[in-house]
Amino acid sequence: MMRKLIASIQLGLEREFSWTFPPLVILLSTIPATAGILTVVMVYWVGSSAAGKLDPSWVSFLIVGSSLYTHFSSYIWAPLSAVSEGKASYTFPLVFISHSSLSYIAGRVIASFIESSFTAILALGFSTLTVGALLNITPGLGLTPLSMALFAVGMAVGLLAALGLGLMLAAYAIFVTRLEWGLPVYISGILMIFSEAIFPASSLPHPLPLIAESLPFTHIIRAARAALIGPLNLYLAEIFSASLLSAAWFLAGLAIYAHSEKLGRRRGYIDYRVV
């Protein structure tokens, strides 16, 4: 199992880095991520400056949330892509038959997570520097070794949640081959609204905040803000909630995928197109 997982991670890294020079790919991927963060900050800056209510703490709020949102949305689709692309290229049926599909999917997610983690951290730093240089705003981000370590722990917890959600998407992809490509856009849109990436969940009308509270990504972003902005005493409660929800999502995704895999194996969905 471990050898299969390591081989899948290596294959996934080759794909993520486009079979070229990894640092170059990471730097190029950082450009759109940083641009997305700065777009959100600029929208707030224009509106708040016009109203005379510019608050640097909200700039920090947006930078941290947008960085993690970009991170999550860039790799949660990896399992779906692994199944869809694998079916189109006749790779996944071979993996499926060899009973290695779970290792293959997990490896692809971990590989995408590694690449996206470097991108998110660099985008966080570049955005902070750019906001200070262009807008003359000093975001109150405590980029210390301790805060960055806590930030990384939150990202690792998010990997478990993303793998659970990804397994659900992969289960769906077993049965279809055309309609699944729009799912990442839909999922990313939902996360933007409910994960507190760019505004507090409390601003949503009731009962929508309850949906936000059920998402591990919401608590991960809150924990990251507690680590980088403060107060730090909120970190443990949020990372604990995120860990519990991530474990629940992972187990749910594992159960759904295992059932779908058995159904796909029994009925042969893996070998033909279903729209």
C-alpha cells in the first residue's frame, strides 16, 4: 500500500510540475494566486477608501482567507481529475482493475497539495509585500516561525478534509465522463461563500451560517487567522473543530468512494461512457 502511494505521489508531482523544472512551475503558479488575492484586496480598498472606512485589519483578514481559499480550490479537484483523465486515457481502468485506485487517488491529492502549499505560502508573502508597497498599508500579519508553523498545521488538516471531499467527487466521476468538469467551479463557488474566505459567515442570512460551521475549511481559515493575526488563544479551539470535521468528511468520502467503486466494478461503469 505504501509503495503504491509513494509511486502515485511521484507520478502526481511530475504531472503537477508539468514534467519540467519544479521551482519555475511554482513561481508561475504563484502569479495568478497572488493576482487573485490582490484583486479581492483592491475591491475592498476602493470601496472602503471611498467610504472613508479603510481598516488594515480587514486587509489582513482578506489576505489570509484568500490565500487559503486559493490553496483549497486549486487541489480539491485532483481526485476527480485523476479518475476523469484516467478514464479518457485508459489509465484509470488499469489502476482500477489492479485494486490500486485508492492509493492512486490519494497520491494525486497529496502531490497537488504539496505544489499548492508552496504556491499559497508564496502568494501570502508576495501579497503582503505588494499591499504595503502599492497601497501603503501594513497588514498586521505576524509572519513568525511559530505562526507559520501553526499555519502549516492548518493546511495539513485541510488535506484530510480535501481528500474526503475529493473522494466524493471521484465517486461521482466513476459514473460520468462529460458533466464532471464543471464540478470544481461549483465547489469553489460554494467554498468562497461558506468558508469565511472573504467575509464572516455571521453576515449570511440564517440558517446559512450553520452550513459554514459544518465545513472544516471554515475552521481551518479561522485557525490560520488566529495564528497570523490573532488572538492566538482561538487557534486550539478552531483547529480542534477543523480536525474533527476533517476526519468526519474523510470517513464519509471513503465510505462513498468504496461503495461506488464496488458498484462500478460490478456493473462495468469504468469501461464505458455515461452522461
